[in-house]
Amino acid sequence: MPARPAEGLPQAASPIATLRGTLQPLALLFAGVLLPLWLFAALAGRVHALEDMGLDDALLRWLDGLASPGLDVLVVAVTRAGYEYGVIPADVLLALGLLAWRRWREAVFAIAAFAGSAVLNVATKQAFQRERPSLWASVAPEDTFSFPSGHAMGSMTLAVVCVLLAWHTRWRWPVLALASAFTVAVGVSRLYLGVHYPSDVIAGWAAGLAWAAGAYLVLFRRCRPWRRRAS
């Protein structure tokens, strides 16, 4: 008779489950950290070398051609939602909610992602000190440095945190769709207003994605969100 497995011993995971559990972090590492870092480094190198990026001015001028008073009002509302009236309150509420719910690991992830993203953005702006576009007088002018876009980086960080926390739940696709639409809308609003170059926005997206995904991989390398770590 075949020997029965000893009671109380953990059962070995199936090869498919093991492979899936290995490939998912590797895919996130590649697509969420390495590729964005490569893209950011490529853009940062061109900005540092003061290279002319023809697409920057061309896209801004095309968007300026779409301007209208009604669209101005809408875009200003979107851009404000991408920072002081949307992203920052959402960051705070999400972190406080996770703490109140005693989801310590999830809260640490969110706080590290949000705070680290903000600090990195300020430090990077000071390092590159890129002047903002001055192709026309913006209806929502800014006076800080341009590279990378803080709105793009902050909205991407919030989006990635929400998507990764929801990924293993039934809400993953609705959260992914809403987060993606919001992030794109905020980025485009910065271009429409003429306060950022496209390269600023793309670099902000890349940096926010890389930082948030990297924090996730560090904090959840042995367990998924919403699961208690085995003792």
C-alpha cells in the first residue's frame, strides 16, 4: 500500500502554482521597475545634456490649438484633482484607513510609496532644475522646476498603490481602468496647460511606477496584500 503523507506536514505546492508565484514578481520587476527606470534614465540623460526634444514643443503647440474657455475650466479642475484637491487627500485617507483597519503591511507600503515619491520628486527637480515651458501664458502658471512632473508622478504613485492592493481581489480590473484613466487625464492636463513638457510627464509616470512597484516587491516578497503572514 502507498504510504500516507504524515499528518501535520505542509503539502508541497504544485509546479504550476510555484511557476505562477515566481513569474508574477519577475514580471512586475521587469515591467514595473526596470523598464520605467530605463525610460526615466534615457529622458533624464537628454534633459541633463540640454538636448532638443522636438516632440515636446510640437505636442504642446497642438494641444494649445484645442484650447477654449470651457475646456480651460475642465482641465484646471482635472489638474487640481491631480494634486492638492485629489491625490494628496486620497493619499492621506488611504493611509489612515489602512492604519485604522490594522493592515500594517499595507499601510507601510502606501505611506512609503506616497512619502518616498514626494521626496524623490522634489529632490529630482532640484537636481535637474529644468525650466518650465514658456510657449504661451498659462491659465494655471507654476513657478517651480519642471522635470519630472510632480502631478504625473503623484497620480501614478497613487494609481499603482491602488492597483497593486486590489490586484488579488475582484476589484482589480475596475481599479486598473479608473486609475489608468485618472493618471492619463492628469498628465494630459499638465500638457494642455503648458506647464510641463511631454518628457516631464512621461518621466514622472516612469518614476512613480518604478518607486511604487519597487516598494511593493520589497514589502510583499513573501505574502500578498490582505493575507496574514504565516508564522
